[in-house]
Amino acid sequence: MKLNRNEKYVKWGLTAFLVIVAAGLFWLVFSNLRGFYDLIVEFLNIIAALLYGCLFAYLMNPVMKVTQRIMDRLLAKRNLSERMAACISKITGICAAVLVFCLAVYALIALIVPNLIASIEELLQPEKLESYYATISKWFRGIFTNSDIQSFLEKTVGDPLEMVIGWLKKLDYSVIVTSLTSSVYSVVMVIFNILLGIVAAVYILIFKEELCAQAKKVTVAVFSRQHADRLLELARRTNSIFGGYVMGKIIDAVLVGVITYFGVLFMGMPYAALIGTIVGVTNVIPVFGPFIGAVPSALIILLVEPLQAFYFIIFIIVLQQVDGNVIGPKILGNTV
């Protein structure tokens, strides 16, 4: 009885201690929220390569599994030991997964980046900028036809071009150079982390069975048998559903981007590659993605031809209805 009473006091004391520690951590976090946020960002930057590796391994895994199944059928006809056949199958699956991933990235860059650069260069040509300025000024004067309103805006704002030139003269170019240097460094670090992520993904794919086994052991050790089984089943279902959804959403976004590109090209609108890329990439975002991609694309077309921007908005609305009711359900199926 005395032992049970002592155990009860120990549990109460441990609970009180944990509550005090949690309250202290809560107070530290919210009393220095900016510092806590910076700490999280710094930690994520440190483990960025590992996070990229986990993401790449997750995307490569389906290719690896399909390749392994094919190799298992081919090697079953040969007189090889089970261990040797499994080793060859695994190595072939990893090589195929890395090759397909690298080819997909290369094809994406080779197809999109040159057209994207050409569209941006054309968009920023001096004569184009002058025509954009003339179009906006004409549109602006067409809206504010009232002479009192127009004179008030001219007195308040002045000539927009002169205002922009004055703003450019006041810029601190040393700050701009510093920002550009920082941006270049950030891009280099992202590329470096992506390359390290591919290496980490290979190691994750090599030891994925061991990692999964260790995760199961930790789950069973921490939780009761019933709760551990439920967590493992939930993890299996989540992997199956989420994996299918991610791959399906990527395929759906590629299709929407390609359809947008050819649709814009067919209707004679400018910057087809740029607009197709924006719409395709933002289509990965659920619910709000199509609207996020349509707004800047419509603004780009609006600078060249306002009426075509209206046609583009109608085209995007129709395309999203077709995607949401026909293309998306066919590709994603029951994963949603």
C-alpha cells in the first residue's frame, strides 16, 4: 500500500514538473517569437539537404519498386541465389529511379527554361515597356474621364513616368548589389542542397527497409500494442493515399500547363510558354492554385491587349471546370 502511494506521488510530481517545463517553454517561445522563428528557419536551412533527400526518395520510390518487380521476374528464370538476385534487383531499381528523376528534371529545364527566358526578355524590351506604359495610360484616362478627377490626380501623382524616374534616382544601389549577391548565394546554396539531396535520396532508398524496421520498433516500444498497430496502419494508408495524390497532382498540373500553352498559342496570345508554366506550376496548389496562376498571367496579357486578357480569363475558367470535373477525377481517382 505504501509503495502504491509513493508511486502515485511520483506520478503527480512528474506531471507537475512536465507542466511547469511546458509552461516555461511556452513562455519562452511567445516572449521571443521572432527569435524562435529565426531559429526554426536556421534549423531548416541546416537540414535542407536531408529534407530534399526525403522528398526525392519519396518521388523515386515508385520507379524503384516497378523496376524491382520487373527485375525479379527476369532474374527468377536464372540460376541465382535469392540474396544475389535481390541485390541486383535493388541496385538496378535505384539506378533506374535516379536516372528517371534526373531525366525528368533535365527535360523540365530544357523544355521550359529557354522559352521562359525568351518570354521574359521579350516582355522587358524597352519598346515593349513603352507600349505597356501607353496602354496603361490610355486605360487610366479612359476610366477617369472626369476633368476634375483627372486634374486632381495629375496634381497629386504627377506624370507616372517622371515619378518612376525620380524613384529610381533615389535608390541606394549598394543595397541592390548586396541583395543581388545574397540572392545569388541563396540560389547556389539551393542547388548545392538539391545535389546533396539526390545523394541522400540514394542512401535512403538503399536502407529504406532498415529505416522502416527501426521506425516500427520505436513505435512499438513507445506505444502500446493496440495503439502501435493503429499508428502503423494509419501510416500505411497515408503513404498509399498521399503518394497517389502527389503523383496524380503532378501529372494533372503538367497536363493543365501543356493545355494552357497550346490554348494560348492557338488563340494568338503572347508569352505562351511563360503563361503555361505559371498556370501549370500553380495548379499543384489545391483550391486556390488556378486563381493564383490566372491573375499574373491575365495581367501580363492585359499589358499587351486588354481584350485578349478577357478571353484568357474565360479560357482559364472553362479549363478549370474541365480539370476539376473530368481530368482531375480521372487521374486522382479515390486518392482525394
